[in-house]
Amino acid sequence: MKTVILDAFTANPGDLNWDAINQLCDLSIYPRTAPQEVLERSLDAEALLTNKVIISDELMTQLPNLKYIGVLATGTNVVDLEAAAKLGITVTNIPAYSTPFVAQHTIALILNIFNKVSQHSQSAKDGAWANCQDFSYTHGTLNELQGKTLGIIGLGSIGKNVATIAQAFGMKVVALKSARPAKDSISRLPFEDFFSQCDIISLHCPLSPESQEIISSKSLNLMKKSAVLINTGRGPLINENDLAEALNSGVIAAAGLDVLSSEPPTPDNPLLSAKNCFITPHIAWAAQECRERLIQIAADNIKAFLNRDSINKVN
């Protein structure tokens, strides 16, 4: 099966290989593909693999040989699923490949804020420690996690992993109440109680019309002035102008973000210059082990398709 990977670089910048897929397919690999290059590179393909390259209805109708699209990620918004189904094209994704590292990165963002790791490291490199009269100094107050309340929005596999780690730190864990019945012992709180009681709020819910901009001036103004917001979920869960204003005016204390509404962000994104806002460039999925799993699951998806079976089919 003639297969084209349109944007291979983020999943494998050179430290891994594509052997698991190459053994199954006649494989062509492109590190990146610009919008104007997609059609030409896809013309003869029976299968396309994409992470962020858009596969539209218009494109698919121009690819008579196309039978299969493998999304090299969990989210499938880059593919017109309805159009693919009408054209008889199977679409698969890669679920749950990065759960441990997303949880790990969530805790890393929390620890960076509470221990002020990045600030102290930079100040020491800048000479502040060498010029200090004392053996130790701090940039502001440091706080323990033990005894703090972590509020989780979205208790799926990632949210539950975060909860387990947080409990090991001695934190109390609660979740935002939803329509789904609880299947664990974690307390669910209604909207106002949740936002007003939590010391840290971490976002792990899918993006939907109901969850879009769940973090806005309405919810931010309910939070403690000492509260911290963490987002390793989806950028549009947050109204970025409202969060920037809340950080700059001291409505909440800090934020740790791995995702933004537009990626890469525009230079004028207000969060890039907001006070006490710590941003990483969407790396919570990118551990080597996660990317190895991603490639193997992608190969398993293709193998199942070739055997007239289907796993991780989304349309």
C-alpha cells in the first residue's frame, strides 16, 4: 500500500525510525508539508498519515486511490470525518499513547510554579547567588503541595493519573461535577464551589461546545487570589484575554500552560507577556517513549486495516 507521511518531524525528529510502518507499506516520508504541497505529494497515495496537515473534503475528492487516513495523534479535527466516511475512507487515530507523560508534565508545571524552579535557576545563572551575602535566598514565598486542593476538570485516563500523583504528594483531589455518574471516590463539586475552593485547577477535558472557554472571567473571578491554573489539555478551553488580564491584575497567582489557542502562537498572544505565566511549546505528548508508542500503534492500525479489520477507527 503506497503510504505518505505528510508531517513526520514532530513525531520523529530523527531519534526514532519508521521501520514498523515501512515493513508494511511502500512508504514516503516528508518532515513537513505546506498547504500548497499536500495535493501533489498525496496524488498516488492509498494511505496518508498526518499529525497536523489538514485533510479536507476538497482534497480527498481529488485522491481516487485514497483508502486510509491515519492521524498520528489523538485529536482528529484535522480530517473531515464525515466526508471521509462518504468516500469510504477509513480514518484512525492514536489514543492514550501519551497519558503517563501528560500527567508527568502537568505535575512538572505545578512544581515549577510552587518551587519557583525556573526563576531561581535563572537568577543563579545571572549571578544573584554568587553575589548573595547569605548561603540561600528565595524569590518570594515557596509553598508545599501537601494539604492543597487540586481540582481536575476531566477525569479521564490523564486526569486520573494526575489525581494519583497529586494524592501521593498529600493533596486533596476534587473534580468539577458533570452529568456523568462518578465511578470513583473523588468528590465532585458544582461550578461555583469547585472554582472557589481549589488551590490548583488542572484542565484535562476534551474540547467541546460545553467546555470551550470554561476558563473565562466568570470562572477566574471565583478563584482564590493564590490559585494556580494548569492547562495540558486544549488551548481553547481558556479565554486567553481573560486569563492574561487575571494574571496581570492579580486575580489569580499563576498559570502553567502547554497549549494555546493557536499553535504556534501569534507574537501578540497576550499570555506570552502575562505576569507569572509559564508556557511550554506543546511538549506534554513528546517524550521519547510516547513517540515510540505512537509509531507502533500507527503500525498496528495499518496492519489491522490491511487485514480487513479495524482498530482505533474514528469514522
